[in-house]
Amino acid sequence: MCCEQGGNSGRNPTAKELREAERVAALDPKLQKYHPTAVSSDPDKLAHINTYGLLPEFYVDQPFICRRCGKREIWKAHDQKWYFEEAKGHIDARAVECHSCRRTKRQPPE
Ligand SMILES: [Zn+2]
């Protein structure tokens, strides 16, 4: 796959991308579903999720502010899909730290 370092990872979003992600995140779910950035879910792969609530039908880009350094990034819809469906993440999980803070934590302290 090419362009992995491009603007599509959510790692270094432009102001325009952040604005659009924030706009979409605030939309009514009925409208989000039809947005071009929405990624539909695979209910079979969400069977590990034991919730009284409804399973997500789709994912949309989630803008967030890193709780450690304050950097703004976007948790991309396709990354959420991977996290919940392949990595079997907890359904209430939210991105709270940016890519570089998460990477820093994995390294041993100096
Ligand atoms: Zn950070």
C-alpha cells in the first residue's frame, strides 16, 4: 500500500481535515452514516462485544485532543474498524493520546 505517510492516517491532520472531522462527528448519526468517510461495520466481527446498547453500524472519523501533549489528531474510521473488529477492542474505548505519545510510552525510560 502506498501513501501510508500521507494525510490519510489522521496523524498530522490539516486544519481543514480537523474542521471536517469535527463537523461530521457532530452530525446526526442518520446523516453520518451516508458521509463518504463513514466505514460500515461487520456485525459478525463485533460478536465479542457484550453490551446492552446497540452495536455500531458504522464508524466515522473522531477528532480528539491528546491528553498528554494537547496535539489534535483524528482517529480514522478505518482504524476504529480495525481496533474493534480485528484487535477486539472494548467498545467504549476512545482515542485519548496521539501517535507520538503512545509510541513514547512503549519505549523504556531513559
Ligand atoms: Zn500527544
